[in-house]
Amino acid sequence: MNLKIKRTVLPLGTAIALSLALSNFSFAQNDSSESVDGWTPELSMQFRRVQGTATSPDGEYIAYVVSTPLMEGSDSEYQTHIWISTADGSRNRQYTRGEFSGRSPAFSPDGEYLSFVSKRGEGDSVKSQVWAMPLFGGEARQLTNAENDVSSYRWSPSSNRVVFSMQDPLSEEREKEIEEKRDVILVDQQPRFRHLHVVAVEADASEPAQPVQITSGDMVVGSFSWSPTGDEVAFSHKPIADLNVAYQHGDISVVSVPNADSVAAASANQEETDEEEEEAPLQILGEVRTLVAGNGVEDNPFWSPNGNWIAYTSSGLEPNLISRNDVYVIPAGGGDSRMLAETPNRSANIAGWSPDSDELFLTESMGTNRAIITLPLRGENIQTITPTSGVAGNLSLASKADRFTYSWESTDKPWNLFVQGSENGSGEQITNIHNDIELPPMGRTELLSWSSPDGTEIEGLLTYPVNYQEGTAYPIILNVHGGPSGVYAENFTGGPSIYMAQYFAENGYAILRQNPRGSTGYGYEFRAATAQDWGHGDLQDLLTGLDLVIDMGIGDADNQFLMGWSYGGYMTSFAVTQTDRFNAASMGAGLSNLVSMSTTTDIRDYLVEHMGDFFWENLEMWERSSAISHIDNVVTPTQVIHGQEDLRVPIGQSQEFYNSLKWLGVDTEMIVYPRTPHGPREPKLLMDVSQRIMTWFEQYRIN
């Protein structure tokens, strides 16, 4: 596949393959493939996810992570392995193998090594460490000897050090409390911090050196970036790991990093200490200078190749829980920052700089699509450089070449990787990840738009039933996304997800997936439009779109169904209190009582931001938008699904709704997925959801 696009100007991952013969690349077949008649959850689970890419400095090699579900016997987990492709796609081979997963591939700046993070060994004491292999053959070796799991890491520009972040280990006292089952939890009184550490990388070393800690204090380090000279690292940090606080605080600082000789010497001295002595943490604390601080939330620093600038994202002068994320730059030595041109959605994700430091590469949602755009250091000439249809992601840049790698998918094409030069306007496909899977006939997907009653323009994606016949009305499912600042984009509709669209289409349903007000991809104002109005304007957006599909003769007015997860679950619960038009509904991890939700969720201030006040200041508004306040109106048979370990939307939200429906005599059932947080993480449980919903809907489908 060769993607040709017009460059549009916008206005304003033991077992590793111990040697690698790049001359003998081949893409392995998926052993789990089997002949399946039509779309089923089992078929959708065969589509393996790409979870990150890395492009070599010269742009000639691409490493990428492939996630495969393991579901035989007692297995229900995902295994990730790293593959390498040449930039022209002519050679493509699995790089890591065996039972241990690998993730986060990175090429050393000198192009000699490929590194990755893996937890290798048995037992709870084994930690995730950084490993590396010579790119052109050799044995894998462990680079870090971290006391806790490595979170993320970066090579130094000279390839002789690796900086990584790690959560502080538990104290000996706390470990003893846990062992003796005296581990009382004191809420908000037992913070754990995350810091930066550096390790020397020596070509002839057979064992990993001891890491040296370079930051300290009450902070949780986030993302980080080396200076081109390799003597400093810019990093984002928050005062505490509490997710609610993390949404509201974020600063950027710079820390000096000891050179490779100093790190190696400190590590060697540490290794020579008496093993019977209690070893103190090895530290060479760097000089820290604050770069950006204040009331806003600053994150994702990226040092420019010329060393002059540090780019970062910011919410502006104040924290913004409705996700305003603009791009700023500040002189690396400190000074005044400035905001770059406003991006279309004001929700930028920075991937890096161009080699000449003149522009930044970002991914951003734009309507039902996601593209890669370039943002100039000066001026407003924002450009879209990947297809303006479909979904681009997994972006990585070549640091010394005009080339980048990304994944792309569309509603009828599963994801693959593409390599592109930033100036040539086309992407060359280099993988065929799912060449072993024969796609059955699909229900096609169409983009619709309409005006809500108040004039707000809304878009949605309609997936037709498989083998749709014009003139026939079909059962119609209204599928609501999470968020509310989620978005339905033009992703591959046959892939694994909570709601497997082609499975429903195969069984004769049309599926309407809408982006009502509050969705991302349509600018900040649209994203903020649900504030103080949950369940009202957004519900009208949804019902108007559903009416459109029925008026088109595609949806059957006598067979209307509703399902959604998280905010979509909220909207499901609220909608069935406002209308009896649905034959049946399925509420997934939904919010039924906004008051109790705000006091129990791990992101409590998120709801306060949307409601405008605390509930005791405006209880009427909170109750107006809470399904539980209108529960006596419900007549729609409603299935309730939730994860047992959900902290985002605590399971009590579903219990409230389910038990109330039982009291009212409304048809209902509640399904609880064990070990599950805010959405299934185990493939067997993920595969189960759509089948449960299908069984529920079929009971109420009128034939």
C-alpha cells in the first residue's frame, strides 16, 4: 500500500534471539490463526496490536512492539515482542522471543544497539530492567540493575549512559509490615515518589553497573529529555503520584548529570563495599534548576537538537481538566516561554523535533481522524503530513535523517507501519502484520453529520450490517464512547475492543458511534461544551443522530439498542431515565450517581470541573444530571457490567443502579469481571463482553 496524500496547510516487549541476521528477515505467521466463518470475537482477537515504534538514527531500521493475546488453558494475558524491519520493508524479523515480554525499544544514538525493557526470570523479586543487544548480532545483556521496575529510559547522546525513572522502593520497615500483615494503609499519608537514575554503559562489561540516583525529594518524575551535550536532562514532575493531583500540577526542571567516568567510578566503589554492610542508596545528586513552574500543568519536555529550546505541553495559566494541551517553548537556559501556534484540537502529543530544530512533530485528533502534523517554531504554518483520513499513531522519528515511522489504519484496513520522509508527502508500507488473516465480508462504515436541536454540528460513524440490503431497516445500536472527551475515530472496525463492531454487524445490527459535544477532535470549545450540562445537550446530540439513521431507512424504529462504557455507561444509565425508546440497554462501568461518584473516584476533581461547583454548593444541578435521581422512570431492560477493581468509576456506581432496577422490577442483570480495573485487561475477559451484550440484546430484539 502506498499512501499518497496532499500536504494540507491548516489555517489557523531468557529468551531473546541472541543473534540477528538482518539479511534473513521474514515475518512469522500467527499460529493462532484459524478458519472462521464471519466476524466473531475470536477472530477479532487475532489482530495483534502495535504498541510503540522506534526509528534508528539514520532512519534505516524500525523496531516495533507487537502484542499477542495468550488464551490457551489457564493463560489470559498479552505477550509483547519486538520486531525489526528495514525502512524499505524488504526485511522484517522477530527480534525477541520466548516467554518474557519486551517493550519500549530504543536505538542507541550511535546506532550500535537496540535496547528494550523486560522482566526476565521467575518470582516476585524480578524487576523490569533495560536490556540491549548489538544491532547486527551478539548476546543480549542487562544494562540496569534497578532495585524497582524501570518505568522509562533514555540513551545519552554519546550512548555511554542511560537515564531511567523508577519509583522509590519500599522501606525495610514497610516491607516488614507487609510480610507480617501489619500493613495498615494511611490514606494520603504514605506517598511514594519516582526519581531519575543514571547508569554507565560500557561495551566490554559483562554485568550491569549499579545505578546512581540523580534527583531526590518529594517529587514524581514524569517524562524527560537529554540535552544534546549530554550534561543535563529536562524532566517534568508532580508533587505526588495521586492521579487527581496529577491532573492539576506539573512543572518542568533541569538536572545536571554526571559524566560516564563519574558514574562508572561511583558504581565500582559501591560494588567493592562489604556485602554484610547495609548499603545506602548510591547517589550523585545533580544540580536542579526550575525551568517552568506555576499554576498550570506543564509536561512532556523535548530538548531541541541545536540545544537552544525546550518544547513542552501546557494547560496554560491554570490547570484544565477538560484537556487543554497547547505547545510552548522556552530557552533551554531559562527565560520567558511562549506558546506556539494553536493546533486544531488544542490537545497536542509531542513526538519530537525535526533535525534542524525548526519544527515539532505532533499527533492530534481531528474529527474522526488522527494525523501527524508539524508545528513550526515560528509562524502559524501548521501542516498535516499523513493521510487526513484514518488513524495515525505510534510515531517515532529518525534523529539524523528526514524520516519518520508511524502506524495507520482505517475502518476497513487493520493497522500497519509506514515510513515517510517529512517532505515527500507519501507513506511507504513496510509491514503486513495480519497477512495470515483472511478478512470476511465487512459491514462498511460511513461518516454522517447532522445538526442537534440547538444547531450544534455533530458527526458520527455508521457501520452497516454485513451484507446490508438497501431498503431494509435493521436493528440499530447506539454506541456511546467514554470521556466525555473520548472520540470515535476511523479505527479498524474488526479489531479487538470492548465493543467489537463487526461482530454486531455480522449478526445483523447497524451500529452508530457518535461524537457528541464533549468529544475531542473538534477543538477546545466543543470539548468543554458539556460543562454543567451532562446528560442534556449531549443526549440530544445522540438521539438526533439516531433519528437520522432511522429516517434514512437503515435503522429500525422498533429495534433500538443502547450501550456504552465509562462516560458512555453514564449516558446509557441517564438515557434510560429520559426515554423508553430503547428495546434494551447495556451500561458498562457507568456513573449513575454523580455525587457519590465524585467522592469515591480517583479523579474526584474531574467531575467538579465539569459541574462547576462542589455538590453541596449546587446539589440541584448534580442531581439533575444523575441517573439515580430519575431512576423511577426506567422501564428499559438494562444490563449492568463492571470491573471488580475499578477505581476510576468505583463498582458501587453500578451496584446502585442495578439494585435500584431490581427494586423497581425492571429486567436487569449484573456482570462483574474479576481482577479488572476500568476496562478489561485480560484477553479472555475482553472477548467476553460483546458476547454478553449480544445475548442480552437478542432477548429483546423484535424479528
